[in-house]
Amino acid sequence: MAGFDKVVSSYEEAMAGLEDGMTVISGGFGLCGIPENLISEIKRKGTKELTLVSNNCGVDDFGLGVLLQDRQIKKIVASYVGENAEFERQMMNGELEVELTPQGTLAEKMRAGGAGIPAFFTATGYGTPVAEGKEEREIDGRMYILEPAIKGDFAIVKAWKADRYGNLVFRKTARNFNPMAATAGKITVVEVEEIVEPGELDPDQIHTPGIYVNRLILGAFEKRIEQRTVRTAQS
Amino acid sequence: MALTREQLAQRVAQELQDGYYVNLGIGIPTLVANYIPEGIEVMLQSENGLLGMGQFPTEDEIDADLINAGKQTVTMATGASVFDSAESFAMIRGGHVDLTVLGAFEVDVNGNIASYMIPGKLIKGMGGAMDLVAGADNIIVTMTHASKHGVSKLLSNCTLPLTGKGCIKKVLTDLAFIEIKEGKFHLLERAPGVSVDEIIKLTEGELVVPNNVPEMKF
């Protein structure tokens, strides 16, 4: 690496420094826009006792779900964890700690974490189990709860295109949590489908500026579809 | 006769207005998209980051990078936009969505809703539901009026963990269309062929019944 060039050549290098007990923030919604090869590398490394922050936890054999197989996850912060039998088993047996967090609150926690805002008030979750133990405040006649920001030792991100400086462009709904995750990691690692030279991306079209990105790697992606729904051409 | 899933969706669709931005939850609410009245324009918001959700793709159009909040492959309508999750929930939390339709396990006379967890049995998570009910002013809950065993889901107090407190004003069940105000359920309409007595019997929370309760029209 030299100057602003963030490109690394191996997944081993991409995830170097990840240690047991660390917090990892991941982009992705369901299996859409997940950093699938960075997840595989965490599995290969065998890092344990991880706290994972992600909207979902994959399925049994794909996405973050693969980290459940060798019990690498100690705790997960997520909004929706259905459709994953091993997850349910570990949660019910108390082997896996789960902090269910409303989806919008989760996105904002990552955004705040990356933006230097330690906590924020939101009406989401007031009067529900999510509010337990949290500060409550009335503002202009409405009740809010104080939600702390989230930061990660690592953030793992999937983007569509990048230049070598780590400027990122996402594609369609594969963007989801990725831009917020990218801001919230002490070390942010991004895998992409295409890397171009600096200057080739239109500065007006960049979703995530390279300042947030520490390491960048070119990957090949399976892009598994969770719910394949189609219509016939006529309908 | 109790309404079918399609009829529930059809009745909700009658509440749509021209120019509405609408978030439809998973299940029955999704079906509402099939009954958008002729001559009006509605833009569907999907909280994973899509405004202007189109129909399901053909085999040729399938794109793994384009899904809805139910993780189903979809397409984009003309004039659609895509954005990240923080932006998506800024729209929702900030009250910019005109109508939210979602399901529930229980609703009570104080507008509380329980929809995301049955302790010890079903723990999948709230997804975006807590943000949706906290952020929207105009929410319609669609649900069955009672369980298969005849246990009411319209209660004086929700028994399950809440998704939101004091945020529901309209409930459409397979038997009735109900408004919640001043700590009571108010019967607005009944499903065709369903008697007021039957609705009263299956409503545990206090129900105000006017002299004339019209049947829903389709």
C-alpha cells in the first residue's frame, strides 16, 4: 500500500489483525449486499468470541450464519434473525447472546458511531422491551429513549465498484447498511466487484468517500437469493 | 363471512390516496399492491432502501441486488430511487411516509401493538416494525380478529411484548374495521354477512357500537 491506495491482494491481508473478542460491524440486508468473502475469511481464521453487528445473521450455510457453525459468535446485535435454525438453537440454549434492535435504530447507531455522535434520542422502541434500562426523556410532549452509538473494531462492507483510493459506489438495494457500516469501523475493509483507477469514478456519484476505507479487495461473489419471486412475462 | 386475505388487502387499498408514499409490511399488507385503485398514483417504500418498488421480476429480470424488505426479488417502478438504511429510516421516522400497513398479534384499546415476539416460542425480531409504528401517523393494522380457538386479539391490554405504545388508530380485521380513540375500540364497518353480535363476542377490549354499522363494500 502506498499513499491513498487501499488495495490489498489477499483476504488474509484484508482481515489481518482481527482478534478474539472483537466487535465486527457488517453491511447487508438478508443475503443482499453482504461481504461474503470477508465472512468466509473470518470463518477460515477461526476467530472466536466475536460480537457481530448486522441487520441479520445470514442463513444456516451462507452469510454470517456460517460463523455459527464453529460457534465463533458470542453476541449479535440485529433487527431480524428468522430463517436460521442453528441461530435459533444457539439462542434458545443460551449459547448466543442476542440484542434485538429496531432496524432504523440499528442503522442510526452505526451512522452515529461513525459520525462522532455518542448517542441519540428516538421514539422508536419507547414503551417496549427495547427501552428497558435506557434513559427516557420528554421532548415537545413526546417520549423518547436514548440509544447509544455503535463502533466496531472492524467493519466489513460489500460495494459494487471502487477506485483504488477506496471511493465506493453501491448498486441498487445492495447498498442498505453498507455505507453506515463503512463509517463505523476502526478498520474498515471493503470488498468489491470492480476496482478502477482514481479519477474514473464521477465524484458526484460516489456514495462513500475513501476516507472511511482502510482496505479494499477485489472479490468474486455468489450473490445467493433468499426469496426468489417471479412473475410470468404477461402478468 | 370473514374476509379473505385478498379482501383484507382490497379494503385497505380503498384507503389509498393519489400521491401517497406507502410502506407495506410483509404478508397481507404486501397484497395491497395488487389492488391500487385505477387512476391514482402510489409509490411503495421498502425499508431496505427502495422508494418506488415495482412488481416481481420475470426470470430474465431477476437481480440479486434488488430485493424488498421481505427479501423477495422485485423490480423498480418508473421514478424509483434507492438509498441506504439510515436514509430509509429517516423517511420513516421523520414522518414522511403517508400510510403504513402492517400485521400484528395483538392490539389494545390504548393503541398499543404487539407484533414481533412470543416469548419462548417465536423470537425473530422486530425488523423495521418498531420504527414504522413510531414514525407514522397513519397506520392500518391488518390481522385476524381472533385466534382459531376464538381468543380475541383486540384486547383491553396487550399480553405480549409491545412493538409500540399508543400508536395505532385503525385496525382492519377479517370481521371488522375499527378505529381506536379515547381508550376504546369504535366499530366503523363490518365484513359482509358478519353480525355485530359476532364482533362484540370476539372483541375483548371495550367496543363502542353505533346504531348503524355499515357493511364493507368491495
